[in-house]
Amino acid sequence: MNETVTVPQPAGAARTRPENAEGGFLAGDALAKNLQSVLVDLTALSLVGKQAHWNIVGPNFRDLHLNLDEVVDIARESSDDVAERMRALHATPDGRPAVVAEQSSLPAFPAGEVLTTDAIDLMTRAVEATVATMREVHDEVDEADPTSADILHGVIEKLEQQAWFLSAENRRPA
């Protein structure tokens, strides 16, 4: 069954109704949209990381296999932090597969087995694309809500460290 799935637009922009003591800060449209783009890329990164984790072969397999789990853990935990922040601001996170597939800025990852050295370069690019999204929206997020920007700071730090760890595998001394 090849059914086309239509993704509602704008995905993730719906508001929740404040309840009881939840009067706090409400995310504006731009903040909700920016956090949604971060959420999508973090979700995609966790999926790409597992795809690589399951299908790498070649030199230094075990170390890379374990390192990819670290990347996936960071992406999953961070996506949860971003989604829960969105909910706290009465924005609705949208991590459905069709939305992630349509909106992710991550480069495609190949199907099937992937040589470890190729996977390192592919995963480094995926991590860097995720960080690029966060850096692209950072200033606008910070202006609207410094607390959300603080979440981005922590995620950027962790992912840039992982990009360094990964890319060092294929580097040679100068």
C-alpha cells in the first residue's frame, strides 16, 4: 500500500490551551517554528545514527558502533528536552515520521552496509547539519526566549564534541 501522507502545514504550530496554573510565557509563532526545526533535525539525527550503528562494517567497527550510540543518546535526550520546552510554552511539537522526513535538513544516509570510514564522514555531516540548524535559529530563539536558547547551547556543545570525536577517526596528523 503506497499511500501518500499529507503533512499538515504548518506542522507543529498548533497551540495548547493554558490550564489551571499554567499562565506562563507563551511561545510566539517564530519561536515555535524555530524550536520545531531543531526538534525535527534532532529526531532525524537519532534515526540516522541508529541506521549507521546497525549497518557499519570495517576497521574500528566496535569503537564507532559504541560512539554512534552516544550520538543517538544525545539526540534523543535533546529532542525530548526541546519538545518538552515547546509544551511548556504551549507550542505543539510534531515528531511524526512524515514531518521529520519532510522537514529535516540532514543529508541522506545510504541504505545497506556502510564502510566505517564512510560512515564517519556521513555522520559527521549529519551532526554538523543538526548543529547548523541550531546556530541558524539561535539568535532569534535567544531574543524571544533566553531559556530556550540555553537548551540549544548545551546541545550544541555536546554535538560539536561528537563531531570532533567522529571526524578525528579519519584524520591524520599534519
